Amino acid sequence: MITKKITAGVLIMSVFFAASCKPKGVGNAVSADAASKVYVAPGKYDEFYNFVSGGFSGQLSVYGLPSGRLLRVIPVFSVDPEKGWGFSEETKPMLNTSHGFVPWDDLHHVEMSMTDGSADGKWVFVNGNNTPRLARVDLKTFRTAEILELPNSAGNHSSPFSTENSEYIVAGTRFSVPPDDVNGDVPISSYKENFKGHISFVSVDKANGEMKVAFQLKTPGVNFDLSHAGKGKSRDWFFFSTYNTEQANTLLEVNASQRDKDFIMAVNWKKAEEYVKAGKGKKQAVKYAHNKYDDITHTAKSEMENEVTVLDITEFPDLVYFIPCPKSPHGCDVDPTGEYIVGSGKLAALLPVFSFDKIQKAIADKAFEPEKYSGIPVIKYEAALYGEVQKPGLGPLHTEFDGNGNAYTSFFVSSEIVKWNIKDLKVLDRQPTYYSVGHLMIPGGDSKKPFGKYLVAYNKITKDRYLPTGPELSQSAQLFDISGDKMQLILDYPTIGEPHYAQAVPAALIRDKQLKIFDINANKNPYVTKGEAESKVVRKGNQVHVYLTAVRSHFAPDNIEGVQMGDEVFFHVTNLEQDWDVPHGFGVKGAANGELLVMPGETLTLKWIPDRTGIFPIYCTDFCSALHQEMSGYVRVSPKGSNVPISYSLGNKDKPAAPAAR
């Protein structure tokens, strides 16, 4: 393999010079009929749901297209006081890990569940990049239903990516590290000897979506960026972009850019599955959390898993192959036919397009480089290459497809989207973005059936695009109409967090399947109160349990006395409403956590430890009716050892203490 020295100074200057230049055509880039193309009249629905990663917010946001309206922020990996996520006793277990309660993560990528290579509208899978986790969001409730920690991983960036029928959601580690079952207290300088990469294949239950780490592949200590499964003819294969094939451990900007080429890693996942079923994998003792939320009990449970099956790819010569790719590839994208694989070397001035048929022929003919990489065969570049897109732009990152034989690639350094033809590799159009675009998204653009109507660019810099907001400006999305020969910029709008990847599906696929209420008769929460007559306050040692109902526009009970300093108070709030879009909130003065946001028919619990004596208001935090302000009450806290008994009331009907629980 040829190597070349490049200096950090040259790289930095070239990137910053290019990024600081505005694209051409700034003044007239927006088409004249843009407003009519994005206008969604009052009372009308958007055509698409667009699920967008929240980046460092740790959450998933949902926008309508083409309007760009923010419809929902779904809490996933980060606590969210708006919805009580991670604050209620029922949701706290969802943020449990082998490291304990982790209230934040870095959500980069989004993947719809798939049937025959197209989105089926059941679930959305997202990744936690920091403390490596995968999450599954249920599209009936738009809630996080499951979070699975990934062992042997660090920086779960290369995920989540689905096989053609979501048999597996696949996750590659960003940072290679020593495996979990060995002593990790080793010199960082021993990287090449002790650090390994791992690819996790997570199975998905067809009926309920439950995830399980089916097996992992142990790889040489490279870094994985993005990946995609094959389609059609290539459905049994997975393709990963890799970088730092130098296996450097310091100043990667320079030391991980020594080689002219890194690799696309091609994995025959079907064969790996066969090896695992034949008992070829090795059981490894590890520790990782598996958290699931139950919509019947309205309660999450966290369990610790303690084993994983691992295949060392160096022991199976027909399982994995490396394909040279221009250095530091980011995207690794497969066209709708499954024949073409596009690599995007961030430091390259061309786009290589590989052929699946040629890859298979090269394997059959053993058209390999004389020297293996860490024991893995390396297919000759020319033997796998379909062709190169010449001079497409600077800093290629990510490619998606319109289903009409065209590809669209984002270019970070030259701040543009470039359209090119897959067959003849000719550039057809280019449009500027504002500025430094990262990922792009076409609805269905990474599937077998792209819709090909819109493209959204997710940009890193927005100087001069919006009203200034201090040292940090909003992140940005820009919507292009790609229904014609030329792309047209028709809208830009701010987004939460730092958006990375996104996926969009037709609203009709999901809209009519929404759960509107939780049936209170089916509520199996152990603290449910199904009517005001059942409301009560129970002391159990130093714990006080308040079984409280909420209905427009009062709590029952609304006056509580007999709480003492040193008590732990648990407010078990049941929303008695059975009408769509009538949640109730619950907050108490001085609580060292968040609020509750309780959906119709749901029960959630807020834990409160008073820090002083006195009168503490409780109130509904979510506007529910014209008398919302009146939906409140009081809790009296007395000194420890006080003779004030537990009592509670609604109106003038005082109730004595309930029998003490034993």
C-alpha cells in the first residue's frame, strides 16, 4: 500500500479557506415559486414525517415536510423536563447503563424499520454515540420503547443500519478499544497490540421489535464511520467505511491520514450468521444494560446482560474483505439496485463507485493485494471499481439516491450538493448550501424505493442566515425540490441540537396508526388509581405514597397533611381522561427533579424529598382547560416526629389517614 505524508498545516488551511468562502449564487438561489411549494395551509397535513437526529441534545426531533414545522421532540438518551423523561420513577430505568444512570448522549443517526428494503412505519432506530447504545422508538406512540447498551464498543457512531428486512440493526464502534473481558489498563501506546474494533449485529423481533445482541465481529483496531446494508442482489452483505487504518493513537488529524487510501469493509453477514448458528462463535463475559418500557404497566425495567457471542474475523477467511477507498471515508452508500457502492473519502477530489458484481468476481478470482491487512484479504482497487466521478467537489461526505438513476452527494468543504448519474458518472447539477453541509436526506433515499421529491441538507454553519443569537447560532436544514432536472432551494429552517442524519417517510404510512389514549381499564401500573373514590395517601415507614388522580380541572386529593421532614413522598399520578390530546402535568415546589407529563389513562410517579417545613403548592403544569390555573393543591410538611396525622381532602371532605402499609 502506497503511503504519503501530508502536513496538518496544509490540510487545515485548505479546509478553512474553502469553508470561509460563500458559495456562488447566494443572491438568487431560491426559486421564485418556493413559497407555494412549501406552503401547507392551516388545518392541512404535511406530506412527510421527517425524523432528525438531535446530535448533542441526545433527542430525536420530528418535522413536517415540506413545511419544515417542528412537530415533536422525542426524548431518547437525555433527560427531558418537558415530558418528565428520566425524572419520573417509571422512566428512570431507561437511562440505566453498566456505568449507572447516564442522563445524556449524542444522537447521530436514524434508521426506519424495513420490510423488503423499504420503510414499514413500525419503529425508528437511533444511536447513542457517547455511551454506546441503540434505541427503538415506537411509531404508534412516538415514544422510546427500548434502549440497549452495546458491549465492547466506544463511540457508537457507525449505527444504526438495517438489513433489508430489519433482521439485524448493525452498529460499529467509532473508537477501537480493548475488549470488555480483558484488562483495559494498558498503555495507550500499545494501541496496535491491544485495541480492537467490534461490529454488533442486533436482532429485532418481528412481532414486538425487541432487540438482542445476536453476535459481534471482532476486527482489527480501525475506526468505523458509516455503513449500509446491501439491497436485492447484495442483500446478504454489509459495507462499512473505515478510517485510521494506520492504527494511530494520537493527533489523528495527521497520523490517521498517512495512507493514500483507507478501506471499505465488506462483510458477508449471512455467512457470519451461519457460523454463529453452527457454534463457531466464542462466548464472552461482558456487562451491558437492556432497558424496556411497557405501555401496559407504564413502567420501564432495566436488566443487566452478561454474555455475548463473538466471531474473530481473522479466523474466518471467507467472511470479510477490505476494499481500498480514498482516505478518511465518511459515507458508504448503496444504490437502490444493490449493485453500486459509493465511498466518500473526505480528503479526496473524486468519488469512487464500486460494483457488487465486480467485488464478487474479484473474490472468486482471488484478485487480492499481495499483502493482507491484519490478516484480512484486500481486494485490488481496480478489480472492485465500477468507476470514479471526477472533480465532483471538495470534501464528499454522504450520498443518497432519487430512484431515477441519479445520486446526490454532500460536499462539506465546498458547501454544495452535487447531483450525478450513477451509470455514466457525469455531474448533472450542483447547488450551494449555507454552509458546510454534513449529511443530506432524500425520503427513502437509502432504501430500495426512494420517493425522489425532496432533498434536505443538514448544515453545520448558519452565519448570516438567521437572526443572531449570541456566540452560538442555530443549526440549519435546507429543503430542495429535486423533482425536476435541476435542484431548487425552496426553504431553510432552524433545527434543534446538531442534526446529523435523518430519514423521512410518507405521513400516510404512520398517521392513522397513532395511539390516541391509553385505555385506563388496561392500566396495570401497580400504583394506578382508576377513580377519585380510590385516591388515598398511605404512609409506609418514612415513605408517603400519594395515589392521586388528575382530571379537568382538579387533583384528588388536593390538600395533603402529615408529611414530615425526612419523608420520601411518591406522587403516583393517574390521568383519568380518555380523550385525545388531554395530558396533565404535575409539579411540586422545591422538587429536585422535573415535572410529570401524564397522558390520558397513564400513571406516572414523581419522587419528592422535602427540604424544609411549610406549605408546598402542587399544580398542573400542562394547560388543560379554561380552569387550568385552578388545578392545584397544597402539601403541608411538619417537623420530624410531629403529631400531625396523615390526612387528605378534596373540597371540604377531609379523610383520615389510610391504614399504614406493612
